[in-house]
Amino acid sequence: MGFHECFQFLTSTIMMLSRTAILNRVITHRLSLYSLKLNYSCEIKQLVEYAKTIGKNVPTMTTGSGNPVDDKVNSLTVGPKGPILVQDFTLIDELAHFDRERIPERVVHAKGAGAFGYFEVTHDISKYCKAKVFSSIGKKTPIAVRFSTVGGESGSADTARDPRGFAVKFYTEEGNWDLVGNNTPIFFIRDPMLFPSFIHTQKRNPVTHLKDADMFWDFISLRPETTHQVMFLFSDRGTPDGYRFMNGYGSHTFKLVNSNNEPVYCKFHYKTAQGIKNLPAQKAHELSGSDPDYSIRDLYNAISSGNFPQWNFSIQVMTYEQAEKWKYNPFDLTKVWPHSEFPLIPVGKLVLDRNPCNYFTDVEQIAFSPAHLVPGIEPSPDKMLQGRLFSYSDTHRHRLGANYLQLPVNCPYRAVVANTHRDGPACYTNNQAGAPNYFPNSFSGYKEQPSVATTKFSTVGDVDRYTSDGEDNFQQCHEFWHKTLTEEGRKNLVDNIVGNLRDASDFIQERAVNNFSQVEPVFGARLAEGLRLAKKNKANL
């Protein structure tokens, strides 16, 4: 019996025992994420709409073990003044569960919003990829999406100047495919060794527990490969107007493999069909105080009102021969592939048409990993991708437990799970029943599928810790300044950097300005002048 069948058996048993309308609805949702539609008019009316769906079928209150509760207001005491009896299981059950409600928040991307929908193929790319998710025009695959900010805590403002996470889970018949992207095609660093330190600089000072401009800009200015992403971050696109009006990117270089096992390198893009729309810096700052959940609210209300957001899904393709000859390292996450050289190839569209039934189960517990790939999509030598292949699944096991892939929102419910994984805390299934928990075996436990083997590739070189200091960190930044930004955009970029960099120590400011001057001397000069005026104004206060 596969995982999905086991889960159906388990939940159907619970439904039979419970016989309450509300529990039936919850369980039905867990088994049919793809088909369920919600019709909440807006988020502040959610409870009103819930009450309408219940009607007169109000369920009897129970303990966690399903036992009916006689009184959920008054504790069991000796006389009206107490003390309380330890035998008051209703009270103990309530307090014990409350004590354990919280799980560790994500170390990054803690503040987020989620939704469900589908991916539809609109163009044939079978010449590049054999993955069944792309197998025919018109094919639809259920998806779950989580948007997020990066550096802030779960309660932080989602309009802060910060990259946005844009992760997509495709529930395919070949298992789940997680495309764990951002709203930027690049990233700050190219080696995962630096990732923990970089994230520490985005968090709070360990002594003051305050955001620290010295921490942030010290690291940024010492690592010039961050310049490209920093320019994107402090441009107008660093404060998108909610999640609907921003693009998404897989960012990393991946491999696509066709039915002839011919590989190419690729990048994934998902461009908003709503158009790019950003918040002015001052407006974003105001919203962080007046409506820190602005982006979550906007997404929820749009879907509730039937205004379903869409993104056009495309790929860029680079052959192995092109990769060998290209002037940059094609696996460098701080670089883009110019569209003039590697044009976008349309594939399909992402549509979000369903809000979560419950934030905790559908958004807080959803877990993405770049290691979750389907046949036809493989990792490349991208160093940052290689690091994430391990780190993401590892953090989920810490945060959610060893059986996190059994959680309904994470389970590959369109595939049959058959492996030697057993036991562990919170095993939700029948533990694969009597199937052998070892391989190989002589009892029809499992069979391998050689046709999905990773494509062979050759590599040579001496084992060493190689520096990337010789890479060109500024040419694409120069093009971003001159070709991507308008004059107004360049002015806003300078103003936004000055507004943040001015709080760093003088020597760090000088080092940062020197880096930006290598992008374009005028850029550095404008920053230097802006910082000079900021210092003068501060002295006159």
C-alpha cells in the first residue's frame, strides 16, 4: 500500500469514528488540496463565512483524544476557591498542548504567505526536458506556493526592503518538484560557505538585539560579489507592492534532460502577468508600521475576490558547448544570463486560485527543498545550489521532524512512496505496513528504475578550496546601472543606499563607496555626496 492510499485509509478511519461535520471538512481538505475552493469575501470576514458553513451542525467540543467536554470555562476545584485537582484532564490537556503550540520558525524566510493553484503547460519543451510535468500542452499540475521576506522574524513587516522568497511545489505523478526561488535572478554570494555568516548580518546584533548597519555593510563591502544583488535590493524592486506584482526566478542553473538523455543547462523564470509594481520607499516604510501584514493581506483578498494572480513560466537554455565558451562561469549565482544571448522560451503559466484552509498546516508547515527534483530536471555544479541540496531538507528535519514529508501539504500524494524509511517521531501513516525495511530483498519489496538515473558527466581538477576573487563582479552591475535603470531609478537607488549606509561606520562607508565606484564612477560620486550631506545634516541636528 502506497503513502497516499495509507493516508486515505487513515483519514477515512478517523472520519468514521468522528462523524462531525467540521472534522470531515478538515480531513477532506487534507486529501484534496487541489480541488477545494474557498469563497471567503475577505480576510476580516473569515469567521463569519466559517459560521455560515457550519450552520446548525455545531460540533461537540472534545479533548484531543475525542472525549466530549462538559465545561470548557471552569477548572475542576475543591470548593469555589480551589485548589485545582490534577485529575482535571480537560485543563491539563488544554495547557499541555498550548505549551507546545509553537515550532521553531524558519532561520530565514520566516515571514510568509501561501496559496494553492495549478501549473498549466502552454508550450512544448519536450526537445529539452522529459519531465512529465511538461509532457503535453494543456496539462495541469497542482501547485503550492509560499512567498516570504528573508531576514525578518515571523512577526516582522512584509514591506521591508528585503529579497522575497518565491517557492513553488509541483505535485507531480513522479513525486514533488520544488522550485525554491526568489524574486531576483541573482544572489549575494556564490559559495555556500559564506551563507550562515551572510544571514547573521541580516539578523540582529547578538548583543544589542538590534539591526546593525555595521554588520550588514561590513560583510557587503568585504565581499564585492554582493554588489549586483545589493543594487537590485536597493532599487525600486527591493520593495515590491505585495507578492502579486513581482517576478519569480529559480535563480540557480539546473540541467534539463530529454527522452534521449541529452542534457542542457537552464534557468527558470516566472514573470508576473499583473505587471511589475513597486512601493515607493517612503510608502513601504509607512506600511511597515500601519499594516505590517500588507503583502499577506493583499494576496489573500485578491484570491478571495476571484482575482487570481498568474505568472508566465519560461526557461533559458544553454548548451554544454555554449557553457564552455561563455565569458562568465554559467554556474555563478551572482550573474544573469543575458536574454539577448539566451532568450526566454515560454513553457506555461502558474495560477493561484485557492487560499490556505489553515495557515499553520498549509503555510507554516510547508517545506521546500531544491533536492526534490523529478526525472528530467537535475542539479548543476552551481555551488550555492549544491549547498542548498543538503541544507534545506536538513533544516526541515530539525524544524518539523524526521517525517515532515508525511505532512499532508508536503506529501507527494500523486505518487506512491516506497522506500526503507521507517518509524521516527509522528509517523502519520501505517509505516508502509509489512513491506521490507531493507534493500535488496527477496520479497517483492521494491524495484529500481534505471531509466531515471542522473545523466553522466565528466569532471576533472585538483581538490582544493578555490577562491573566486578573480571573477568580474562589476560588469553586469555596470549594465544594470546603464541599461536596466532609468534616471529616476538611478536616483532612487542612490537615495535608498545612502539612507541605509549612513548608519555604518565611516571606514565601512568608504569601502562600500569604493566598490560602487567600480560599477560606475558617477554612481560612487553620487553616493559619496549623499553620505556627505547626510553627515552634515546629522551634525546640524
